[in-house]
Amino acid sequence: MCACRCGIDVHLRDGKVAYIEGNRDHPVNGGVLCAKGSAGIMQHLSPARLRGPLRRKGPRGSGEFEEIPWEEALALATSWLAPIRATAPEKLAFFTGRDQSQALTGWWAQQFGTPNYAAHGGFCSVSMAAAGIYTMGGSFWEFGAPDWERTKLLLLFGVAEDHDSNPIKIGLGKLKARGAKVIAINPVRTGYNAIADEWLGITPGTDGLFILALVHVLMSAGKVDLDYLMRYTNAAHLVDDDPRSPTHGLFLRDADGRELVWDRHRHRTLPWDDPEARPALSGTFNLGPTHAKPVFQLMAEAWLDPAHAPEAVSERCGIPATTIRRIAAELAEVAFERAITLPRPWTDFRGTRHETMLGRPVAVHAMRGISAHSNGFQT
Ligand code: SF4
């Protein structure tokens, strides 16, 4: 009944729902069921529950409906939809509610032939998903999770209970059992924050400032995984930095549309995915009609600005500068001094095979609080 999508077993007695329990074999919840999930029986038995299709019989807005048989409802809907599908299916705009069946309804719309389908999506979650895709290549929260088995330090932003209820309960239990540290950043010490090892009562709407201050400290201290950024991210992509250029602010591309990097050994541009490329992460490069900087250079210029120093944001965040610096140091210590190596072969996007995986066991879980504020769309 929520975005967690826990598996359930529904037990019947005399053909009626008697009780609901968590499905012990389900990968999401492993048998755990929250009160809302148990209360699904109330929804099922509610006298207000729709039990068949309704057709409006009074004027629009009058609230007068009559129940009609499924056959009649389907014939009516088909009479509306079939001509559209036969002639111009894209003229169907299909919008559904937040009923957790959007995979199915979206698939239905695709089969119908319209690209014009959507469903309810809270800005809180959509912003998180978009930011995850832009920064890490995939949305997280309900579509992924911290590595609960290996995380040694977790930063937990905001509420999170309402959208990741049972999985995060199970995960936090694992962290606590292993002695991993949980730091909660939330204006109110509520819900999961109550079991955090440290709680930072941040001023609402300043999560982004706090995170950029952490980035500022980490960058200043050189605690950045440059090798990872260079090899596996777009941190080395060149951005047109000439304000007079028509492509100012955009990635530089070759004639085939591939983004370019500056190769440190050959002293020229190469496509970003060239297996031989040794991309530069910093510098300014003159490229004929324009000049360009790698993404990481622009990031460093922006975030090493004193405006992002802990001392500059402390008062607005309501968190002492010494605390921000200490959290950054803890983060760096876990990421770099307590890194883990997993014996897991993998192949990167250039086709290079690696026998092991390097893990930096810091995890961040964020839901409301980081994205639902006025400064949303940040990770
Ligand atoms: S967390 Fe609760 S309400 Fe959400 S899917 Fe799981 S059991 Fe249902």
C-alpha cells in the first residue's frame, strides 16, 4: 500500500479475507509488515470500496452514478478508444493515480500506442530520482538502497519513513547490529532518527548548504576519489567556458556528437569513451574558437568558494562549523581508510574487465528533507 511494495500473504477463511501477513520469501520485506500493510484488510472490507464500474447518470459534478456490469463498461470504453487507436493513438492522454501499478498502466499505454501517459509523482520523489540519475547514473530510494551489509557510515537525511518503511527498518537493524554509525540530519528527531548515533537538528531547507559545505571540506583536503571520477564519470567532460560562444555552458562534442575530454598525454581532445584516453580533470584549454574546462574544474571553482566553507553556512544550517568539519573528516576516514575490496568481476563501459570492486562504505539515504524543501533537486 505504499511505494515500498512489500510482498504479502493474504489468508482467507470461508472465502473471505481473514488477515494479512508479510511474505517471508519476498526480497523487499522478508516477512516484515507495517501497520498500514496489515490494515489493508480494512480497505478490502470497507463499505466505501468500489466493487464495480460506475457510470455517471446525473449532470457532471452532481455526484450521481450507477453501477453497470463489466461487459457494458468495457464495451463503452472500447467504443471510445478503438477509433482513436486505429487513427491517431497519440491523441489519448492517459493519467493514473498513485496506486503503485504504474508499471502496468504505463505498459498498457505503450501497447495502446500513446506516449502521452503519466501518473501522480510527488515532486519530492521525482526530484530525488532525477538528481540520482544525473549524479550517479540511477535513481535511488525506492529503486535502490544503501548496501546494508557493508555500510560503515550512514547519513540519513529527512523523514524517509513514509517511502521506505519496511526495507529501511530491516536495513537499519543490520547497521545497528554490526555497529555501523548512523548520523541523522533532520530538523526533528523523529522516527528512525531516534535510533541514530548522532542527530543533527538542521534548519529546514538548508540540507543542500550543509552537503556543499561537506564537499568544500573534502575537496579542500584532497579527499576526492579522482581516479574514479576520471575513469567512470563525466567529471572530465569538457564544458565550453567562453561566454561569447553559442555553445557556452554545454559539453564540447566531436562531429559525431561524442563528448570530448582533454587527454593529458597527447595534449589534445579525445572522445570521452576512447579506451586510450587519460582525461584531465583540471585546467583551462584553448580550443581554437573557444576555451573549455573539465566539469571537475568548474565544480572545484564553485565549491571551493569561501561561501561554501562550514563557517559561512553554519549559522544558516544551525550546525556548528566544527561539527560540519568533523562529519566530513569521519566521512573521509571511512571512505578512504576503511575502503573495502569485493571479489566481484565487472566490466566497465569501455569494455575493460576488472576482477575486483573497490567499495567506499559510506551510504546516504535521503527522502523528504533533502528534496522536498525550497532548495530541492539536490543530492
Ligand atoms: S511498508 Fe507497509 S504499507 Fe508500505 S508496502 Fe510495506 S507493508 Fe505495505
